[in-house]
Amino acid sequence: MAFQAVFAAVLLSTFLFISSSLAQSARTINVRNYGVVPDGRTDNEKGFLRAWNDACNGNGASILYVPKGEYVLGPVVFSGPCKGPIMFLMTGVLKALPGPSDVSNWINFRNVNLLLIKGGGTFDGQGPSAWRFNNCAKDPNCKPLPINLKFDSVTNSRIEFVKSVNSKQTHISFHGCENVNITNVEVLAPAESPNTDGIKMGRSSGIRILNSRISTGDDCVAILSGSSNIEVSNVHCGPGHGISIGSLGKYQGELNVQGVTVTGCTFSQTDNGVRIKSWASQFQATASNFLFQDIVMDRVLNPIIIDQTYCPHTTCDQEASSHIQIRDVTYRNIRGTTSSEVAVSFECSKKFPCKNIVMTDVNFVHSRRGLSLKSTCSNVNGRSFGLQSPRPCF
Ligand SMILES: *[C@@H]1O[C@H](CO)[C@@H](O)[C@H](O)[C@H]1NC(C)=O
């Protein structure tokens, strides 16, 4: 155990070393030497995979270099474990194949430790050619379109200075990941693009999203079952559906969500600001220890919302109660304008009322001068301090 910890620390410092400008010791693998052509037409899947395999299987640190240019790339899985840290140095533009596709992911990193993606490049999912084939807004048994960047079991890694545009579905998604820092990332898709969540995660811990901009058609950030120790800081969201914890309670066997901090974020004309949502189902879990602090909102429809009656489809039992226990949630120094009358809405479960909701200095005005605001609550146990507008229900 101790040996493993020391070994991990050594690898991590090697990784931090190659991520600085002093990259002399790393081997550089240029995708252009693998038959990859940046002509905006040729599918470069095979060349990229061969380049990845050489980078992954070489001893020591490797730089997988994608020079400037526009590369078409079919769906790929970049699999580890690799023999050393890998820097995916993306200065070009990768373009997905146009049209609908029945694969789950476009670019999938799997089982990689010490991955660094950077370089100012763009992952273009070609969403406009596929969004009209999305049927998930209506059909709960739909087959979703591919995710732009999917990370499965990726650990001790960083994603910085890259852009995801027009994903066909979710832009960036994490499953089973640990200690991944996402900084200076830009996510961009139109407000009306369907199901294009910005950054989504489940069964992951230590995911940190910092200094980034997310403008998309669905949640800017969605934190799902089994997430813990999550940080979202200095992120701009809008357009989009806000930063959401959940939805939870949709499936059997969901895990607790624990420890989420959202600080220094701004929201512009989003549907929601900070939202916790759960389905009215019998599936049980706890969602706890959340801090929302130093947040500014501009014309947001539902700035602060807990919705435990979430049911976007019409097939839910209106009498059922959510079995998700929400507790220990703090809202501190949150202000701005709201475009609807209800600025604060806590609709908690009758069976599992929300516990220990704390509000300190929550100050909204209506974006239309002179209109008043209100809070609505059911089944909440909470306290409020300092300045409050609208007047809280507790
Ligand atoms: C991510 O950031 C945290 C906090 O600054 C730091 O402790 C951690 O080592 C970073 N992880 C990586 C993989 O760079």
C-alpha cells in the first residue's frame, strides 16, 4: 500500500513535469507520421489508433501530437493502461463523422492514468447534422446519439485549454473516474440543441471544473449517482439548463452523491441556476453536503431550485414520493436577477423531507423592474440568515 502510494506520487510528479514546458524527456508521436491527413474529408480513425497505441505502449512519457489542421475522425476508443503518462497535445480540430450514429461515444478514453489533454484544439461533434435524429426528449427508451468525449476509469488526469463544440449529445462525460481537473475548457452548442449536457459525471470522485465557459442546450454541469468530492469553480453557464445535481432516483441501485462545491460561478439567461432534482420513485439514496456560494445570476428562470417531483415524461405516478434524502445544503451569497416570480423553490419529498437547508445572503430582484418575487417550499427543514429577497419560507 505504502509502496503504491509512493509509486503513484512519483508518477504524478513525472506527469506534472511533462505538463510543464520542459518536455524534453518525453517522446513525441506526431499523428501525421501515421498516415493521418488533415484534409477535412478522410476518416483518420486507423491512423489515430495506431499513434495512440505507440504512445501508450512506449516506455516513459509520451506526447501524442495533433498538429494544426482539420481531421475527420470516426468513433475511437483510446484504451489503457499505458506504460507512462500521456500528453494528448491537440492543436488541430477533430471532426466527427456527420449524421446520426448508433455508437455511444465519439472519442472514448478508457483505463488511462496520468492523461493530460491540452493544446487549444477543438473537438467538433458535428451536432447540427444529427440533432434532428435525437428522440430522447420524447422517448424514454431512446438510443442516445454519441457523447463527444467520454472518460471511463480515467484517473489523475487533466483536461485544459481545449474546446468541445456541437456535440451530438453530452459534450464531456466521466464514469468511474478519480482526480481529474478540467480547466480553461470551453463548451459550445446552441441553446436549442437537444440533450447536449456540458459536463456530466457519475460514479466519480475528485472531479474539478475550473475557469471554464459552458454554453449549451441542456445542463451545463450534471452531477449524477455515485459522485463525490466534486468542485465547480469560476464557471460561466449560459445558455443552458444550469448546474444540476441529479436527476437522482431514476434507476435502481443508484449511489449517494456527497460533497459538491459550486463557487464563483455566473449564470446568464439559463432555465435553472443551481438545481437538485430527483424522480418520485422508490429508489433510495442520499444527496448531501452541498455548498453553493458566491454566485451571480442574470435573468435566470429558476435560480435556486430543489425539485423532488422531477418527471419530464408524462408517465410518472403523481402520488409517489421521492426516496432520495437531501440534506446539509448551504446557499451563501447568491444574487442577481430572475425572469420569473419564483426565485427560490424547494419542493422536497413528503416521505424524506429535505434536512438542514441553510440560506445566507440570498438576494434576487425580478428582471422586470417593479415585479415582486416569492419563495415556495414543501417538506423542508431549513434556516436562513442575513439578507433575503424573496422572503424565505423558513
Ligand atoms: C487537481 O487539483 C487539485 C487541487 O488543486 C490538486 O490537489 C490535484 O493534484 C490536481 N490533480 C491533477 C491530476 O493535476
